[in-house]
Amino acid sequence: MANPGLSNRDNRQRLGITEPISLGGPTEYDVMKTKEVEKYLQDAGLYESQEEAVGREEVLGRLDQIVKVWVKTISRAKGLNEQLVQEANAKIFTSGSYRLGVHGPGADIDTLCVGPRYATREEDFFGELHRMLAEMPEVTELHPVPDAHVPVLKFKFGGVSIDLLYAKLPLWVIPEELDISNYSILENVDEQTVRSLNGCRVTDLILQLVPNIQNFRTTLRIIRLWAKNRGVYSNVSGFLGGINWALLVARICQLYPNALPNMLVSRFFRVYTQWRWPNPIMLCNIEEGGSLSLQVWNPRRNRKDRYHLMPIITPAYPSMNSSYNVSSSTLRIMSKEFQRGSEICEAMESNKADWDTLFETFPFFEAYNNYLQIDISAKNADDSRNWKGWVESRLRQLTLKIERHTYNMLQCHPHTGGFSDKSKPFHCSYFMGLQRKQGVSANEGGIFDIRATVDEFKQAVNVYTLWKPGMEIRVCHVKKKNIPDFVFPAGVCPPCPSKLARALELKASSGRKRKRPDNDVENKTSVNSVAPFGGDVLDTSSPTSTANIPSQNGNHNSEVSSSSSLPTKTSLEIVAHASSSIVAEKMDIEEVMLGSYAPHQAVLEELEDVLEHRNKVTCESSMKNEPGVLVTSLCGTGSYSNGGLEELEPSAPVSKGCYASIPQRKPIIRLRFTSLAKTIT
């Protein structure tokens, strides 16, 4: 059966499940800005050298030879006849960022080994192949993860990181020209093989469902860099991973098929700022699969699918939600980052911001006053690697437990990576920012006690089947001022700006304050005062600057002279035209969103009502201080606390330049510290 969407390209019809929002081509401005950002990516070192590219190809060729030797070895050991031994074959496929063509220097290569029916996953793949790799001097850091949702062998081959999956097909001989795109390949295979095959099948189909592969790749590189710098690139932490971002970018390419990366990035943020989740993102219609009867994402039929907060559906059968890890806290964080990106892109169109502003690193350790610190340790390098992988896979559960046990009143912001303390071998620390839900006062929310929640999390972690003595985990509360130095670059904590310095910066900003045009129908906050997570804002644009007001039909060259304090008729006409174009495009986005999953729109609307009702009920419950809502902080000092009250409120970071904002006066959340004789471990 043909893949969905392939005939669209042949017939020069639209790609996607709805009509494009715009068929407009690029302007000179788009060409210029696209060249600018391509140079930015080059200067940032996001492209590998030719030498490294050749090295990767050699590693993949060597790995393909190894699995062919492996399958012949096990076929002979199993007593197959000589003809089958000679015909025995296995093949290597690639997926992920390498297959999509957006990988950078030192990136992992996601690979898939496809083997015959007699080559088992447990005994042969994780047994014999693991043994063969372990004996090779060019293979290092070999780490099997057989119990993962998608079982994987992780290792480095000649310095290149490899994630190797396995798919066992019901064939005696694997043909060299095997095509895994047709979903008849999924007949009579186990669930782990379906999941393993899905990565390659999805990446191949993405490349077939975008109108321009090169524009897609450049745009995806931009979004990946932005997401990593803003701390929202991590599937395991509850944000989005590589395949999720690829699907989001691919959908924008379908909606704006003739646009260059500059415009695609702008529309990426505009569309997803307006998108009302849980409306799903889909590149093509969901196929039922005929006689295969594999479960596909369907909120009408599958109850668990109705509780996915940010569904991003894979295009290959069986279609699944690739973003089921997203929690209410991480969705909130990403939504704010989409908004920030959209405002910065609008400012870039009028020369009030640049690419550096968009890619500015999120100051995680300045954003909150309170954090959870999760420390893990082991006795040796192998144990540390295994223990670290296991704990990282469970950290998302801590976020979910805190959200559930505090009725979503205590919000979590997990950092997407760990930190090593060089003074402590085989040690790693993870951090999670904490803040009270916005708009809820201290009197309404009570005090938080998450000790039982942490204990439950640690019990879940300590059931690790490969646990060894020395594998330990400790969790403690830490204030911003006590964040350990090893998390900062060069191991030095940057000095906090003094109140005087902050006041001077705000005073300088206020001197540049201007009034926004009266006919700005959106009445949005100026991008010059973007605050990562709320806060009062200050418009710091110069009243005498010349602004390029872009219209949404692609004309970026109209200028508005602001030498006079009063806007001219021409400027008002341009602003009005730009505003009306934005409104029209927003209506188009709304139509795309509502038409993206029409068969189940009633279910999605019902789910929105259910989620809204649930949030209202939990909020009312928290106001009543029901059991489980009163939460006392962890004390990680190893000594008795003073029993006093301390604040738990977000601390808005001070951004660079004109992006400084006035800290919002938020309701103080008081945390009562109970006496703990020792750190909770």
C-alpha cells in the first residue's frame, strides 16, 4: 500500500491535510535574512567538516560489515544448512538527525539493525553481538539498554556515538534491497520491532512530505539551536526531542511551501503561539492499516490518548503521539518560549532585534529562587553510566508526581542536562526550578510538603534491576544563592547584579519608552521587554527610530519615517495593512487548527472542557488546603533549619540590553521548613 502524501508530490498538489496558509514566494528581505542566518549557523559550528562526514560513512560501512558477520555466525551456531548460512544477511539503516541531514559535529547516529527471524533480540543481539562489539578495540563505552521502551545498544565506534536498535523480521533471508517504507513490513512482528522500525520509517516519510528538503533542513537546524539554547530540547525531560521538532517544522513547511527559512522560522513561532493544544499536529491523515490492526493514535477509541497534552502525530503507520512525555509544566514553559520567539521575530522584521537575541541562552539558575537538586553517584565509570541513564529516564516522573500531588499548584521546570562535580568522581547533579502557579496567592495555596512525593520517586528509582552497591540518589531543596559553583561555566558563579545596577538599567530603559500605535489590534507587549516567565514589562524602543513595518504578504521594504512625533497618513496605512494581514493570517491558522483533525474535533473540544474543569476543581481544592496540598520544603543542609518562613517565587532573569524588564511583584509563596535531622537520601 502506498504511503500517504506521496501522490501529492507527483501530482503537484498540496502536501499535508489542509490547504497551505500562503503560497507567497520569498522577498529580497527573506533572501538576505536567510543568508544571514545560514552564516550564523556556520559560524556557530553546526555543520560537520568533510573529514568528519567521511569518517561517519566509514563507521556505518564498518558496522554494516560487523552485523553481516554476526548473522552468519549465529546462523551457523544454530545449525542452519550451509545455503542459509551463505545467504544469511542483516542490514543497517539510519534515522534521526543523521538521516534528516541536520546533524552537527559529534552528534549521535541513530541506527537500526534489521535481522532474520532466527536472530533473537535477547540472546543474539544483546548477547552475541554485544560480545563481539565488546572485544573490538575501536568500540568504547558499550552500554546495553534492553529494558528500554525501545531496546538499544549504545556505544562509540571509532569515536562516533552510535545508538543501535534491532528489528527482527519474519524472513529467513533479509534481502539487500529491503524496503522498510511499505507497512506490510510490519506483519507478524513484535511490538519492540514495530517501535524500532518506526524511527526509520518516520524520518523517511518526513522527507517525502515536505515541499523543499533544503529549506526544511535549514529551518530545522535553526529551531534545534533555539530549542537547545532555551532549554526545551529534551524528550526525556518532558520537553520535545529531535523527531518532535522535526514534525513541527515539517508542518510549517507544508503550510508555507514556497517560503525561505527566514519566513518559516517566523511562522513557526506565530503558528505555535496561536495553536490550541491538544489539537494535534499531523503531516498526513492517519491510516488504519487494514488487516494489520495495530493501534494508532485515536482519542475517540483509546482513552489514554485523550489525556495527551501536546499531541504531535508520527506520519508512518502505526501513527503514534511522539510527545506523550509532555507535562503541564513543560507545556507551559514551551508555550511561553513560542510567544517569546514570535515577538522577537516580529522585532527582527523591523530591525529591533537580531538572531543573537532569538538564540540567547535561557538563564536557568537566575530564573527561580528555589530548586530541587538531585544528586546521583556510583563506584565506577560503567556503573555511573548505567545508573545515570536509568535515573535520567525516570526524572520526568518526579515532575509528574509533584504536579499531581500538589494539584498543579507547584510548577516544575526541569533542567535538560546534568552537571558533574569534578571534585567528586562518578557524581552527577540534576536541577529542577520550582515556583507557585502564577496568579495564586500564598493564602490560597498553603504550604508545600513534597517529602512523601520525593520518597515515592526514589523508591521507583531504586527498583533498578541492574542496581549495584554504590549507586545512590539524594534529593534536597536548594536556594538560588546556594546553587553549587560547578554548574556554572568555568566553575564560577556569576555575580548577581546589584539593586543599584538593576535600577540604573531600568532607568536607562525607561528613557527610551515609546507608545505603541493605537491601531495595533493585538495590543501585544513589545518584544523589547520580553520576560521569560511573566513579569511587568517596559517598552524600550526609541521614539525617533526608523522602523521597517513588514506586511504579511511578503513586502518587508516599506519604511515609516518617525522624525515627527505624529504618525503620517502613510505610516498609519502601512501599520493598518500589516495589522489586518496578521489578523487574516491568524484566522487562517485557526482554520488549519480546526481542520487538522476534523473526525474527532468533538472529542478534542470535550477534552478541552474536561481539562479546564479539572484545573478549576484542583485550584478550588488547593484553596481549601485539602490533604496533599499543604507542602513543606525539603531541607538539604544536613542540619536543623530555623523553622522560619521563606519565599518561593520565581525570580525573573535580567536579560541583555533592551530586554531588561521590571521584576513583577508576584504573590509571595511561603514555605515552612520543618526540622530535618539529615538530608533526605
